[in-house]
Amino acid sequence: MERVVLQDPQAIEMLYDRYSRLVYSLVLRILREPATAEELVQEVFLHLWRNARAYQPERGALEPWLVTMARNRALDALRSKAAKQRRVEQDSEEFMLDQLNLRIQAGSPAASAEELIDQNSRALLVRQHMQSLPAAQRRAIEMAYFQGMTQSEIAEALHEPLGTVKTWIRAALTRLREGLAEVGHAM
């Protein structure tokens, strides 16, 4: 690392040869996308090259430092991908709602009175089931699906562990799905 700090290209090559497989394996296990994993390995070693002075040997060995950096970057990439997917889904839902509203305003036969009543009754059922959730679960769902927050952002905002927030959201979605399925079978 001393040679990397001095910007010795051979030193970074040696470190790359020694640790790149380990870093790649970890990132690939998290992302499950070889091309993205390869890019992140390059980013990790480029970061190491540019910020070699940030490494503090008294705090621990280089290998765990590299592994932690790689893991964090892979998790960030995973979160970013999930956030993009969520935005695409939200945009799609908004587009569908806009199209439905246009049909309703145009008096299209697709928006019959029965369909409007059905939509309103389903919306009422969802609201009722949301109200039946425990307050913490309801708040987490509202933050995730109506405010567009990630689970990490929710955990930070509520000052709760990330695992707790994930459990609340999973439990709430399960309860909503089960409750709405029961009503659907009764109709």
C-alpha cells in the first residue's frame, strides 16, 4: 500500500492480481450480474488507487477494507437498481391512471358506471385494510409506496433498524394481500 500511495502502477497491479477474484466473487454474489460486477471491481480498485491515503493500516488489514468497500458499492448498486425499478413501476401506474381518467372524462364506454363503482369499492377496501394494519406497519407502507422512500430511508426516518422496517413492510403486504383475497373470494 505504501507503493500505491506513491502512485506506483506495479503496486496496484499486484494488489489487483491478488484481490480482484475475491472482490469479484463477492460483488457477483450480491448483484448476480457479471457485467455489473466487473464494473464494480474496476471502481473499487480505481477508488483504491485514487484514495490510497484513506487506507489506515492500524485499523486493520487491506483485504477486509477492500471487501467492505466492494460490499458497500454492490449494495448501493442493488438499491439504485431497485429504486429505478420502483420509479418505472410508479410511472407506469401513473400513466395507466391518467389513461383511465382521460377515458372517464371523454365518456368512453370503457368507463361505465359499474366499472367506476367497482373501482371506488376496491379503493375503499384497500383503505379499510390499511387502517386495520398496526400503526408502524401502516406508516412504513405509506412511506414506501406513497412517498417513494427506500427501506433504508424509512429506517433512518423512523430511527428503527433496517431489518425491523423490512419485517413491517413484508408483514403489512402479506396482511393486505390476504385480506383483499378473502374479500375477492366473497364477491
